[in-house]
Amino acid sequence: MKYETVRHCGKLGLEFSNVKGYGSRVSRDFMRNLLKNIVKRSTDYYDETEEHIFTYREKQMHSVVCPSIADVTLSYVMEHPLIRKPAGEEEYPGNVDYWISYRNYSFLMELKHTYFGYRNADNPRKEIIEKFEDAIEQLESIRKDMCRELIVNNNGLIKIALETVIFYEGSKNPIGKDKIMMRNFKILFKKLMNNTGLKYKSNLRALWILNDRLIKDVNYGNWYEIYPAVAFIGNISEVIE
């Protein structure tokens, strides 16, 4: 994985695997720009509020994801209505988090959010892989004919499941930054991928290691937490024409 320094934000590593075929270059370009914008806007939010937007839940993440999409393209819809048809079940009306048009392709994107207690990296919570699989299944339940109706250009539609995984540590006592900075988050990221099974379900993997100025423990009364890194895990489909 190659890392680059994002000014005032920290380091962002990103890699793709088996994202091939028609439209793959565009989807890689879109996600590369989107993730960098999410990192920048999350940092801007912290600089204004001195709290991290990603420490909340999935719905609050849209506060930075949505404007980050707008930085890339002005053609997008949140909670786009559509018809779902899971295998062996009746069809029903639903929504997808985002419909996006970018460089003559349409995209459907489902967003998930969860936490990774990296001190238990050898036995991470099952929710991490379960939520990611849920996002993939939600996208798979959208029929191909429904997808074709959502294509607004001639190049086709691509589905993207994207999970934000927050690295955190908790303690009854204040957590020293020096101790945190000694941890190797690149190795912990590999453990996250291997020990959850995300390695086999994803073809987009990214890790944001926060600038040390952004790493401060948060006092929740009788409990402290600190958030030194954020992973973005994605599954990018082949194009539907």
C-alpha cells in the first residue's frame, strides 16, 4: 500500500486489487478523490469543533461524505428510491445511500460505519465483517433492470459498498499520546483485514493515520477514548450496462 501525506491531516494509504474491466479506471479515480476529500473535510470539522465527526455513527458520517462527493461531482442524490429484490424474496421499495454520476458513469453507493478496538486486533468484533457483507447484499438486491433504469449515460453503472472503520482505544484513565504514537497502525490494519475476513471481501483498502495534532483522548466522564486512525474498506463491482 502506498502512502501520501495529506497536508494538516496525516498520511493516507490506498490500494486496489482486482478492480478490472470496463470502467475500472474511472471507479478507481472516483474513490481516490472521494476518500482524500473525506479525510480533508473530516479534518476541517475537527479544526472547527475540536471533535471528530467519525466518532459518531453512520448517519453523521454523511455530513462529510456528502460534501466530499460534491467536491468531485455536482450530480448525485442521497437516499435515492428504488426497488429491491433479494434472492428468493418478494421485491419491495427501498433506498440506496447515494446515486452518483461521474465521468459518464453512474454509481450506487452504500455506506457503513463501525469500530475497531485495535488492542483486541487478534479477535476483532464480528460486526465489522457483518456490516460490510450487509452493504454488499443490499447492493446485490438491486435488480439489474432497476440498475439500468438508473443509468443516465451510455457507459453503465457501478456499485460500491464502503465501510468506515474507526480505530480506537479505551481506558478508565487518560491515554497518553506518546504511547499511541509508538503503535504500528500499518500492522494493526493488516490484522484487521486478515482477522475479520475483509481481505477476501474487498478490492479497495485505505488507511488514514491521523496527524499527531489530531490525536487527543476524549473524556466521556468515567471513560476515555482516543482515535488515531480510520480505515476505509470497499467493494467495487463490475460495470452493469
